[in-house]
Amino acid sequence: MKLKKNIVELFDEAKTNNSYVKICAPMVRYSKVQFRTLVKNYGTELTFTPMILADSFCQNSKARTNEFSTTTSDSPLIVQFAANNALDFADASKLIYPYADGVDLNCGCPQKWAMKDGYGCALLSKPNLIFNLVREVKNSLSPNFSISVKIRVLDDLKKTINLCQQLEKCGVTFLTVHGRTPQQKTGDSINVAALEEVCKSVQVPVVANGGIKTLQDADTLYNATKCNGVMAASGILTNPALFSGANRTPLSCVKLWQTFKNKDKQKITFQCYHHHLVFMLEKVLTKQQKLVFNHLSTFEDVDEYINKYLYEPESDFNYAYDLDDFLVCDFPDEITLKHSHKCRGCSKSVCYCTCSKYDYDATDGSFFTSYIETKDSSDYMDSNIFNEYDSG
Ligand SMILES: Cc1cc2nc3c(=O)[nH]c(=O)nc-3n(C[C@H](O)[C@H](O)[C@H](O)COP(=O)(O)O)c2cc1C
């Protein structure tokens, strides 16, 4: 059985304490269960999965296995879907329902492949479609199950507010607003005034997102906007202990990451393990050390490096949240069979089907290879870190 948390109560509890919910963002490739458990040990109160394509999730068992894994205590958890029609979104939500506390619709992904297929930011120009998707899920699942939408601010503040008010009428549980427009880049400053106006204009909880690198940044954004939650993405990748107040990754956190990897090495790829450490150690290692560390290529070499150069006895840490038993997820045939015949694969930007050019047997998920191959990932990746990673 999986632990469950009512998301409305989570926001209510924070409000009662004159505070806000501290949230780890959906991050393609990165916000997987091991990382979600890690950040919960350092003050994060709500986590999101990476964005999952709803149609592939309904159609293909390999997509379900590769894109989603969870443990008995992986809660509070929101599963984020990219969807462009109500049936896929509603059925993907029904499939995930026993294993999550809510679903989120991605309306903020600016990547070309997503826009081309009508996902992410493309939905922002079709508000009626967003409303249909939300209503469909709202009508088909328990009222305790959270349904949220993640958007970006639009150039026109009135339109942003109108969209949020309409979403509130459709019954969203909460909204996340990234304070940069779809055209803005990762490094651009966020529009705090627009976030404040959005917070004032709706009753449902609003999560503010963008540019959070420290707990102080999060407190400042909360005080400026009176939002109900603050979400961090790139900042929490480089410092998973961000919400605990640490200004850079503590060594205890690196050690705990190792511990979680050791729990079940089959459940984490080397690439995922190493990439996270490259991010986490960004402010910890010297430039010379990074030249070596970023090019290590086996679990053993990475662990040897950490134990030799980074391990300190006091970095042991009594952690509250363990990486508990992985759940074997059961997805009912009555839903999946409805979708299994659909294969638009060859014409799609990202495809899981057997006719695909992507070999989905790769354990690290060819889905993500497409992001890298298209070189269209800069908006979801901290390009500085990747440049450094690439060049050593
Ligand atoms: C590596 C990476 C992956 C991301 N993947 C997703 C995603 O799957 N879904 C989503 O809605 N946003 C995604 N984002 C965007 C973040 O959730 C967030 O909205 C954005 O990075 C702004 O927050 P930040 O300034 O704290 O990084 C991603 C960002 C990064 C850095």
C-alpha cells in the first residue's frame, strides 16, 4: 500500500503556520523517486515527477515502466503529464491514481518538439482545450485527488489572470506559475509583480516558480507575492538541501545519495547517478577536481572518488525519509488496451512504440536521448552546468 496525502490539507497547513509549501519542480530526467526522497530529507514538502507523455503512458508498458517508479512512502507526489487531448490525460490520470496524490498538466514546456505536437506552452494559446482536459480529470476521479496546471506568465497580465481565474472555475486544486514568459530564457529574471497579481486574483493556492537558488530567495518570493508555495528546479538540482537553508550541497547529502543508489543499483542508471552528482558538486569541487570527476564513467570510480576526496565522518546524517520498497505498479488492461492499438509513432517527435527509431530497451530511456539529440534542451537544462560537463 502506498502512503497518501491530501494536497489541499498540505497547503492549508502551511497557511495556518503563516508559511508556504516548499516544492521540488518537475524535471525531465531528474526528479525521479531517488531524488524526490533525497530532497524530502532536506525540507522539501511536495515533489513532482518529471513530465511524462500521457499518450505513451497509456499505450506502452515500457513507457510506464521507464517513466514512472515509486516507493511505498513516495508522497506527497504529483505526477506531471504532457497531454494534448482529454482522453489521454484522463486515462493516464486514472492509471496513476493509486500511486500519486495528484496529477499536473504541463502548459509550460517551451521546447520545439513539444510545441510541434501540441504539448506544453502550445496549450497556452488554446485555453478551452486546457479547460476540457482539467474538467475531464476532475469529473472522473475522487475529489480528494489533486488536479493542477503549471503555466508560465503571458506577455499580457490580464490574459494570465483570466486564464488562472478560468482554471479556478474548472476546479483546479492549485496552480503553478513560472514567472517567465514562454519566450524568456532560463537566466532571465522573473516577473514578481505578475506573480503577486495572480496570487491576489484567485482563491486556490498558487505556487510561484523561477530563479530560486536559496531558502532566502524562496522566503523573499513568498513575502513579495503572498503565494502558497515556492517551487525550485535548477537551484535544487545544484543543491538538494536548498530548502533546509544550506547554501551549497552538504556532504551528508552526497553520502545519502550514495546510500540510496546502493539500496538498489538496478533502479538507477549510472548516467542519472553521475549527472546528479555533477550538479550537486558544482559549488563543492574545484575546477581541477571537476575536470576529473565529470569524466568518471563507472559507479565504482565515482564512489571511490567521493570516498577519497569528499568523505568526512561528520557527513553521516540521521535521515528521516528512507528509500522504501519499490512498488510493483499494476495498470488495468481495461484502460491500457483501449490505447495500445494507437501508434502515431513514426510521425511523432518522441515515440515509444516498436516501430520507433528509438530503441526503447535502453535502460536509461531513449525518450531522453531525443531531448539531447535535438539540442533543444537548453530551456530545461542549466546550460552552464552542461557546458562544463561537456568540456570537463
Ligand atoms: C533539468 C530541467 C528539467 C525540467 N523539466 C521540466 C518538466 O519535466 N516539466 C516542467 O513543467 N518543467 C520542467 N522544467 C522547468 C522547471 O520546472 C521550472 O519551471 C524552471 O526551470 C524555472 O525554475 P528555476 O528557475 O528554479 O529553474 C525543467 C527544468 C530543468 C532545469
